Amino acid sequence: MSLFQQEIAALQTATEQRAMFNQAREQAAFPKLVAAFPAIRRQVPLKPYCNFAVGGQAALFYEVTSESELMRLYRFLRTEQLNLPIVLLGQGCNLLLSDNGVNALVIYLGARFAKTALSPDYRTWDYPYIEEIQRHEALQGKEHLSEEEWQNYALIHVQAGQTLKRTVQLAAQNSYSGLEFACGIPGTVGGTTYMNAGAYGGTVADCLLGVRYLSPDCNIIELRPGYLDLQYRSSYFMIPAMQGAVILGVTYLVQKANKQDIAAVIKDLTIKRESLQPLNYPSAGSIFKRPEGYYAGKLISDAKLKGFRIGGAMVSDLHAGFIVNVATDCQSRDICRLIHKIQKTVQSLYGVTLATEVRYIGDFTEQDFED
Ligand SMILES: Cc1cc2nc3c(=O)[nH]c(=O)nc-3n(C[C@H](O)[C@H](O)[C@H](O)COP(=O)(O)OP(=O)(O)OC[C@H]3O[C@@H](n4cnc5c(N)ncnc54)[C@H](O)[C@@H]3O)c2cc1C
């Protein structure tokens, strides 16, 4: 059996996490952790946190409600030298969670960590934002802005658990433009920054002014987008050294515009998305990244795989780039096998490698990918 690179990486991560987790469990500090943080729950089913509606249990699960408690947790892990694998979870819209569960401390950032503030008065902004705005390409090389021009801009500060959709709505309701492209992208501000999500010609990178995160070694750091290596569905947070880093919040730049025009763009993009995507089924959106020079959906459709099904997982009839969960007993391994089948078919027919956009998380084994 030949496995593609990302599947091998998923298996390696699962093996490493199993070893780390078992080692941590044997340490005396493990019971202390659960005692010091009563909010940490054990054996939590993850299906409700995964948009694909598959997956086993998290060994440990913690929902973030404040930065200070999260800091206290990270300090505890360091002081006690408790080398636990950590997995971050947003809305689970881009995840394939293993049926065998996740042997890690799963940290969830959702509605309880979702403060959002619009800041229209530039006189109150921190200097790094002012500097960053002056560099922003939207200004087309202008070095200085008049008072009136500054008043055209606003910042939106958002905690990572807020949804991107809600943030787009807030901007639109207040007549600020810049985020419309993201009106239909599901997921949290944290997850969409991690993925550098994008649609219809825009990406999160285009409107980001700064990202605040907790580093794996327990420091709070604010970075400008230039340092985040934001590329097509990838970011600095994906490098191995950043494993366990938590995106805490971001700041977006938006610009005053006509409210009706903004609403019209959002309406248009929503209609487009609803007509082209199977939004009434659980999925992770596009399963594969766009291969250079091709469209994954077209290759899969040309390979006559639309409607092809393994267990409860099916290639969408509407958009071949989507795998949809069509049965209540659908397993994560049905989706893995279908991904593998698509990759093998497209590779043999067209010589194109389809790399997955979806993130494999949890305790995968080789059997999960076997035909
Ligand atoms: C119907 C549908 C349509 C979609 N359309 C699009 C689209 O048009 N464009 C697009 O780009 N994507 C699209 N997606 C994919 C998905 O919306 C994005 O990938 C989004 O970024 C996922 O956000 P999330 O909060 O659900 O992240 P999750 O799926 O929970 O996590 C994704 C990754 O981010 C990490 N992560 C999450 N939160 C944090 C945090 N706070 N700190 C550090 N790491 C974190 C996770 O560990 C994981 O590796 C679509 C998905 C669906 C289901």
C-alpha cells in the first residue's frame, strides 16, 4: 500500500502523540493537572465539534474562557514538565478527526472566547497598527493620510473563538468593507487565520493587521502579518516548532463604504456559494488544495467519481471537490479511504497529485487508509 505524504505525516503525528500522551500519563503530575483545572474534562466525544460529524473522543478537553486561565494552564504544563500533546480546535470545519480518538489535550476556542470590538477612532489605535496601515497596499503607496482619510478606516479586534461570518456581519452592519469575500467561509477567526482561509479572490491575509498568540513556551506575542508567512491555505502556525501555539485574537482593517453595496456583494456571493456547494450535508468544504494549473473538483469530476461512495462518505454530486457525510453511521475511515481512492484515481489518470487541505487530527492507523 502506498500512502501519500500527508497521510504518512498524520500517522507519524498519531504515533508520536500516543507515545507522548502515555509518557505524560505515567507522570505523577497528571492527576495534579486535572485537580488544578476542574474545567478539564476527560473522554469527551468530539463528533459534535467536527463539521464532518465524525470522530472519537478527546482524552482531555478544555474550553478556553479567558486568556489568563489559558496562560495559567500553559505555565502549569511547563512547570510540571508535563509534555502533553496539544491540539487546537475551532469550529472543526476543516478537520478529519480519527474514529480512534485524539490522545491529547484538546483546547477548544469557541463562543465563550469570542469578544469582538469595532474601533473606528484612529486616535485610540496603538502605533504598530498605524504603521502597518501606512504600509497597507490598500493605500496605494500613500505615505500620509489626512484626518478625513483616517476616518475612513476602522479596526476590528476579535478573539479567536468568534466566527469569521459574524465578524463580516459586524463590519457590514457598520458600513465597513474589506471582509465581504469571507461571508460564507465557516469557522472561527483562529481557525481561518491558521489556514489563511480565502474565497472569491480574497484571503484572510488581505485584511489582517496583527495576530496575538500564546507561544508553546508560554509567551504572549503580537505579530504583524508580514511575519506570519501567510500563503495559499498555509501559515507560520503550521511549522512543527509552533505546534501547540494558540491564536488568541486578531485585528482586521476595514474601510468605510456604502452599506447597500456591501450588502449586495454579500448577497451575490451567498447565492453563488449556495448554488455551487452541498451546504446541507456535513463536510469539510474542499477536501483538496488546488493543484497548480488545475482544479481539483474538475479532475475528480472528469474521473467520473461524482457520487462515488465508500461507507457513509460520498463525493458530492454538486461539487466534486467536496466529500460529504451521507449516513448517520459514517466513519472517519470511510472518508480517509475515499480520499485515498480519489488521490490514486486522479494520479493514475492525469498524473496530478492531490494534496489534502483538510487536517488529519487524532490517532490514525494504517488500517484507516486501506482499500
Ligand atoms: C461548507 C464549507 C465551506 C468551506 N469553504 C471554504 C472556503 O471558501 N475557503 C476556505 O479557505 N475554507 C473553506 N472551508 C474550510 C474551513 O471553513 C476553513 O478551513 C476554516 O479556516 C476552518 O476554521 P475552524 O475554526 O473550523 O478551524 P478548525 O477546522 O477547527 O481547525 C483548522 C486548523 O486550525 C487550527 N486551529 C483552530 N483554531 C486555532 C487557534 N485558535 N490557534 C491555533 N490553531 C488553531 C486547528 O488545530 C486545525 O489545524 C469550508 C468548510 C466548509 C465545511
